[in-house]
Amino acid sequence: MREVITTPDLRYIVVRGRLWRRANPHLSEAHRAALVASLMDARRAVKAAKGAEREGDPEAAATMAAARAAVDAAKTGLGERGPVWWDDDAPDLNRRLVRNTPYAAWFAALSAGEPEPR
């Protein structure tokens, strides 16, 4: 398994050359753990709803919508979506390619000699 690359300001992780917002590090461990548990439950509900859709369940669409809303609520609570959790007015660069952000030079130095991810 590859090491997780985190930006120097701890706001993002880098996955295949793209920035993804990290969870708010200021959350208490208990609150973070509860949100992660909710997220995992919601993801399992999405998987179950997909199975129900394949089987032709007429309630599957409503179940899927509720499950996806629960995923969104958990990710927003963690700080991975919604308003940014930092307070210095820096823009949210979530999902952007690192090479097109202010982190470009840092990442280039970090990955010198490695082929750039596609």
C-alpha cells in the first residue's frame, strides 16, 4: 500500500495527482469516529440500494436517495465537503490537479524522478 501524501498545510491528500480535502483535524476523536461510522453505514446502504435496484425493487430509488444523502451528511460533518474548515480565506482546491494549484512546486519536488500520474 502506498503512503498517503498530505500537503504541508494538512488540508489535502494527493491521490493520483489530484487534491482531495482531508477531514477536519480539529474534530474530537470521538466525534470523528462517530462520523466515520455513519459514513461507512451510509456507504453500505448505497451498496444495498444498488443491489435492490438490480433486483427491480420499486423502493430502491428512494432508498438510494436517502443513502446518498447520509453519505453527503457524514462527509460534510467530517469537513470533506461543504464549507472549508480552515479560517484563513484560502480557496478550496478540492479535486483539482496538483500541478494547477499553488502546491505544484511542492509536489514536483516531492515526486521528482517519478512519472506524473494521469
